Amino acid sequence: MSNEKTSPARARAAGNVRELMRWAAEARSRPLPQAVRRRAATILSDDFGAIVAGSLEPQVARAREGFVRTASGTAEATVFAKGAPRLDRYSAACANGMAITWCELDEGFRNASCHAGAYTIPALLAEAEARGLTVDEVLRALAIAYEVTTRFALAFPFPAFNVHPHAAFATIGAAAAVSLVRGHDAKTMQDAVTGAASMTFAGPFDTAVEGSLVRNGWTAAGAWIGLRAAEWAEAGIAGGIDTPYDVFAGIFRTRAIPEALVEGLGTAWSVANGYHKIYACCNYAHAAVEATLNLRGRLKQRKAEDIEEILVEAGPGGLALTTVEPETVLAAKFSIPHAVAATTHLGTAGAAAFTFDTLRDESIAGLRRRVRLAPYADVGPAPRDRPARVVWKFRDGEEMSAVVENPRGGADQPFDEPTLLSKLADNAGGVFPAAPKLLAGIIKGEPALLAQPWHDVVANLVVKNT
């Protein structure tokens, strides 16, 4: 650590953290560019659907019962689940944070390993509902907090899949969001974010691959820590300006790219480089899923049972997803053998392909055991950095193959709004029938909706919940 203390990169990082905080505090008072506002609204809507979908899972429901049972203080923020319980903001943020990544349907950031929406939205929405912010102010805080979070992910990239980004960056995202909602000046926001950086945690990436469900708790814990970090900053309890560098470059041994904290601030918005998912699994498996669906469409008289081997050539991220016998649904979502086998058998990679029933399905299990992973020969730069080639080898010697170098959903190949609104209806419409239309109006930028207090919109979102 002594060498790190004298590193020129450490000094540059400190100066750039200050500049990033100044920019964020000032940007809060300026209207968002229309395209940025629309992207923020789309992320909000997509992640709202992910929360509702996750809320239906049995472990999430049991955890929510605990939050309801132990909540204290004013009922000031809504949990987006059946019954829409209103709890204190800390409990509500934790409950929604537990649900948001559960189904692997939340939005993500394409240029770094980071799900900034999941790290900011649970705490942001709870604080905004409690404080009476308008929808327009919520979207502004979301876009700016997303920017701050992704800037840290870009500035301190992990050289290998060791620490999971949900553990590394969730506290920072939540603290930035809450600080913006509370109207902190640049110094107080800096204190909140650096304090939150000191409370990030070393959640191993393989926790997800192995299927340990605590991985889905990291965004809940991050929301709680972010709320507290913002509150403590107001009391003078803060991190140091060098804390982010010391945590990431010094302890986690990430790379350090201090310039990424500030380059293009206000002109290059990270929300414009997010991606959306219609497949309920890790994004590093999406190219293999798309290639498999392509092969399914060409199957004709062949049957999946005739496949002797499935070869999947994948990039480095995909090669980390190796589990053949997943014990939990989370492990299945981080398993290319399961994702490809279930898609081959069922013809879908939606939520139905990643249930406990699919883990026990012998036909799918048999296909999983016939999947072989190998490196993709020519991995390109982003967005061609997550490719896959899938080869079906049949027992009679015939082969079929398909290549997807860049799966859909990113800024270069975005899903259109009707597709994402259909996904929202599937995820949230059964619990909150009013939500899809109302959130579509926010995406469109209907002035009356943007001017409404967020807590009034929430009341209308959940008014007919079942």
C-alpha cells in the first residue's frame, strides 16, 4: 500500500472525484436532454418490472415478511410487491433491492461490468417517495446517479472475474442517488460517496456462478448502506478523498483509470450505453442463447434428442459460466450449459427456462451434460466482446452452427419500446395492472406525469394491486 500512497494515479483520482461530485451537484439543477430523460425513464420502468418479477420468488417473499415484521418508524415508502406494503424508507429500499436482480431481468451498463440501475433505484425511489420529489426530479437524480456509479466502474475495472460488481459498486450508487435526492452540495455528496466506497464489500464473483442466493442480497445491503452513508455525511461522518482509490486500486487491486471519472461529463451520458434483457440470465450467456434460438428455428425434421454434443465457443465472460449441475435458479442463470440446454429443449430463455422444475428436468439435464465450452477465436472490442458460436453435433455426424458476435439489447442494437413495454407488462402487469400504461406515459414524457410527485404516481401504480 505504501507505493500506492505515492502513486500519481492516486492524486489524479482524488482530483477527479472532486470534479465528478461538483458536476453531479450542479447537474441536478439543470434539465436533462430529452433523449437522456427518456433513457432514464426506460431504465426506471424496466427495473420496476424486474423488482415486481423478483418479488414473486419464494425466498424474496420470506425476506419481505421479515422487513415488514421488523420495520420501524414512519410508513413512508412502498415495496413493489403484492399488497404494496409501505414501510420506513430503509426497509422499503432493502426489500426492493433484494428483488431487483433476482430474476436477472434488470438493465445493465454495457461499457463496464456494472448494473447501475439496480444500485441506484431501490434507495432513490424510497428516498424520493418519502421526500415528495416530482417524477422529473426522480429521473434527473437517476440519470446523474447512474453516471456517477458507472464512472467509478469505468475508473476502477477489475482485471478478472473476482469481485462481483453488485458487491463492489452498489453502496456507491445508492449513496450518490440519496445524496442527489437530499439536495446535498458537492462536498457533502463527496463525503457520502467516499464513505459508501469504504463500506463496499468483497462479494466473490463465483458466488453467482455457484448459485449462493446471498448474491441477490448485495443490492439490498448496498441500498441500506447508501442511505446511511448519505445521512452520516450530513453529521460529518465521511470517507476521505483517496478512499475510492485505496479501496479499489489498493485493496481490490483493480486497474486505475482516473480520467474515466471525468472525461466527457455532461456530453457522454452512461444511460445511453445501457442494455436491456429479455433473456432471464447473465448477459454473458445471451449470445449463446440467441445462437441457440437461431438453430431452433432451423431444426425442421430434426429433434433436440438427436444432438450428441453442443459446442459453445464463448468470450472470457462466457467461459466463466461453467456450472453443469446448478443447484439453485441463480446458478442456472449463470450457467451457459443450462441456458443453452434449456433454450434448446424449451425454445425460450425467458423466466420459464430458469425455474426449479427446469433444474430437475431430465431432458434438460441430459443436454447440459453434453455441452462443451471452448474459447471463441476472435473476440473483438466492445460491443463484440461477448460473442458465441454454438455448434449442434448430431449422432449421425451432421452439424449445425450459428454465430452471434453481439447480442441484442445494447445501444447499437436496442430493443424497441414496444418490446420493452411488453416485457414490463409480463413482469409487472399481473400484480400492478395500472403500471405498464402509467410508466409508458412517463417514458413518453407526458408533462402532467413528469410534474407529479413521485409518491402520487406510486399510489396510482399500485392502486389495483392484487
